[in-house]
Amino acid sequence: MEALLLIALFSPLAGSLFAGLFFGAREKRVIAGLVPTALLALSLCASLALLYLIFSSGERVSVSLCDWIVSGRLNLQFGFVADQISVVMMSVVTIVSTVVHIYSIGYMAHDKSFNRFFSYLSAFVFSMMVLVMSDNFLGLFIGWEGVGLCSYLLIGFWYHKPFASWAANEAFIMNRIADLGMLLGIFLIYWQVGTLRYDEAFASFRFVEQGVLIWIAALLFIGAMGKSAQFPLHTWLANAMEGPTPVSALIHAATMVTAGVYLLVRANPLYTIVADFSALIAALGAFVAFFAASMALVATDLKRIIAYSTLSQLGYMFVAAGLGYYWVALFHLTTHAFFKALLFLGAGNVMHAMHDELNIRKMGRLYAAMKPTAIMMTIASIALAGIYPFAGFFSKDKILEVAFGSGHIVIWALLLITAVMTAFYGFRVVMVVFFGKEANYEKLHIHPHEAPKFMLIAMSPLAILAIVAGFLEHSFTELVSKMLSVSAPHLEHTTEYALIGATLALVILSVSFAVWKYARGGFDPSWQNNPIFKFLSNEWYIPALYKKAIIAPYIKISELLWQKIDLKIVDFIVDLIAKVTMSASFRLRKMQTGNLSHMLRWMSAGLVALLAIAFVASLVKGA
């Protein structure tokens, strides 16, 4: 079993190194994609084998490779573990990543940096595997920073595009700000309990003061906020769409943004103790779910709409974790990964068909040319809306159920409204892109076409899982019950069925309204002048607020320090030292005449000076 763990962990790294070092001929460069993909498929097989073994035996697998940090009380090893929590994440990461790798062979076929892309992509998966498989907080942080680095490289992959580089910098810098909080939290854990291993730290938390635990929980959560793009550290996520579409699928479905949810699930013993702080997490998650969905209602960029959808669904996950139902958060993370990756890959097909056009207003009637893509994106949209029997119904409705059953009516109401909005904007995309008014493609010099068959075949497992994954709820709860409480609020069956029925009815009404409205041409263009539309399309004016309140003052302070401090003080001092040195050297070089008698005189003078200094020093010491 240890061998399976090592294969699952290091196969993506081997793929990344192979792609990065590949020097084959241009026409054979597809090998740089096939080999990493095959190695990732091997990692997938190993992860699924571990999933089966752990499910059947109930045991966990751990490996310590070598000593890492041995200093004072700290004795830390490169340790990795496959337990009931991490093996779920390993399976989700490798399933989605394998599909994305296969899809990318076709998507990136004509890109001149094909092998660089696959090197970064496999490194991204390896970093995520390190993050979820480490058995200590510091190892988790190494993987955490690894996915941050790889996201920077992939978001800015087309670095010749100015906004792509800007978006990569924004994501990297905003996450570094959040990661400082997380790092301080890890330092505080070690300061309080003297260890960073999960098992030892969680067992010691009961001896730590409540106030200190709240600080630890808050600092770790700051890191989770940045990685999972929770308000107010959310603005980077939509802008990250500048990277290639397979990258978006990987970031949003299986890596990076799910890391924050994983951290809360992994550290559940801590957040269970600080229940009051966890309630704040739930409240923030409910706000983010509504906030992001409201922006998706009016967005016109296809990938940004799906990105807002991810942000909204992450809010649902944080609600479940904040209310103490960690298994529900992990379950929704799992089901969401499949239909969200499917949505992004479908969007990639549309982009290729539309020559990289993303404005849905310039699309329409693509169903005739892209029937398989239309069907799969419709399946993903149904799952996103949470309609039975698709995967999103089981996990999202469970979050609504636990919110209502635990007495958090305001949170439940906000999530219910969000579910209705989600159904509307999901089918708004489907109707406008595939069934809406046909665009003038001849004028745009666009000839819509379907993606290659093997890319569609690669997407099909995600379509199947988007339909059936919800039915695995019983097996999922049986697996994670070894580490997480799988309890749920007790509701009368009539109440439970009434909640499900009401939610489903409202969602179906929302979908029906979207279909009816956009089949008739959608809303009147004059609606764009409405203050509400402008408010939502400008992202609640939060980016503008950040620019005015943070970025602009920062630039002014930087310019002031540059002009007043750097140029007039720092540069002046450096230049002064250089001038003094040059002046002294010009004067002292007169000593170097090459005349022996002159050199002897200087030597004598130096000897006299040294003897004088020694004499004065002896007098001072004697006194």
C-alpha cells in the first residue's frame, strides 16, 4: 500500500520533469503531452486503488521518506498519509486532472509552448497532491505555495498578453498576502503545542487557551480565504480566466480554490472547538454565495460567468464547514468538481469554435454545429442548478437542509435565493450560446465547429459523474465517517420533503423562466442602463473601491518614497560614498610612484604611525 501512495504522489512530478526536459522534434512534441498524461493516469489508478483499500479495511496508509527539520523540540519528517479525507481529495484531483490533461493535448496542439504547458500542468497536480497528502501543517504549506506558484505560471502562460501577466501577478500577490496569515497560524500552532503533525497537534489543542485557538483558527482561515477566493480576497479569481481554459478547469474544479475548503475539513478538530468563529465562516460563506451569483446574473464573458459560479459554490462549501458539517462540505466539493470541470471544458470548445470569442452576446444557435458540447454543458448546468437526479441536487440540497435544520434561517434563505439565481444564470448561458438568436458569424468571419472527437470522449467521464456522483452519498458517508461526524439535523420527514420539494420547485421555475425568456430574445437592451445592472456588472464596485482606497494611495506613497527618499537620500548617500572613494583614490594613487626611496619613506611613516597608536593604546589601558 505504501508503494501505491508513492506512485500516486510522484507520478505527476515525473510527468512534469519529462515535459519540461523534452527536446523532441516539433512534429513529435505530442509525446510531451502523452507521457505526463499516462503518468497521471497511473497516479489516478493508484489513488483509486487506495480508495478501495481504505474503504474496505478502514485503515490508513502513511509513509515517512526522511528527516526534514530536526531542531530543538521540532523533529519533522517528509511524511505523507492516505486516510479517509485525503484519499477522497486524491481521487477527485487525479480524475479531473487526467481528463484535463487528455483534453489539453487537443486544446493546446498548436501552441508553440506545448511542452512548457504540460510541465506546469503536471507540476500543479503534484503540488496539490503534496498539499492533500502531507501529514503535517508545514508539508501542507509547501504544497500550498506550490499550487500558488503553478497558478501564477499557468494564469500568465501567455505572458505576451499584458492582461494575462497582470492577472497572474494579482493572483500571486493576493495569495501571498493571505498566506502570510496562514504561516503565522502555523508558527502559533508550533509555539503552543510544540508539533506540526496533524494528529499530535489536534490532540494537544484541548490544553490551549480558547483565545489562542481563535487566533490560530482565524490566521489559518485567512490563508483559506485567499486560496478559495473568499471576500474580500476574491477579485483575483475571475481575472484568472486569462489563462488557457484547461487551467481554469483545473483551478476551479480540483486544485487551488478547493484547497481552502480542504484545510477547514482537515483542521475540523480545531474549528469544532472554536464554534463561535466557525459561525462567522458560515455567515461569510452565505454572503459570498449570494454575492457571486448576483454578478453571474449579468456577466457576459462566458468564462467569468462560470468563475462566479465557482465562487458561489465555494460559499456553499464554507457554509457547511462553518456549521460543523464537514462531510457535507467535502461531499459538495467532490460533486462540484465534476460538473464544474465539464462546464469549463465545454466553454473551451465554444471558445475554439468562436475563434476565442467569449462574449455570449456574440453567440447563438451553436447547438446545430456543437451538439455534443451543448448536451454536456446542459448536463453540467442541470447539475449546477441542483435538479434531481443530477449530482448537484444531493450535495447542495444537503447544505440547505443542514442550514435550515440547525436553525440558521437567514443563512438558509440566502442560500435558497442563491440556488434560484444559480439555476437562472446557468440556463441563461445554455440558452444564449446554444439556442438563442443566431449571430452574424459571416460578418465576424467565424465558422463554428465541434471539437475533435477525442476531446469530447475525454469529457464524457465528467458528464457521467455529473449525473451519477450524487448516488454515491451513502458510500461516501460510510468512508469518511471514520474521521468526520456524518450526523445531520433531525428533521421530520414531512419537513424534509417539503424543503426539498420547495427548493426543487423554485429551481425548476427559475430554469423554466430562463428558457422561456431567452427563447423569446432575452431582456430589452435598455435594461443595461438600470442602476442595479450597472451595480452588478461592476462587481458591486468593489474593484473600483480597492483601486481608489488601496491601489491609488499605494502608488502615490510609492512615488513619494521613490522621489523623496530613494532619489534624494538613498541614491545621494550611495553616490556620495562613490564620489568620496573616487576622490580619495585619485589623491592616494600619488603614493604609487614606483620609486624605491619614496616607498621606503611611506613604509617608515606607516611604522611610526602604528607605533604611536600602540603607545597611546597602552597609556589608555594603563590609566
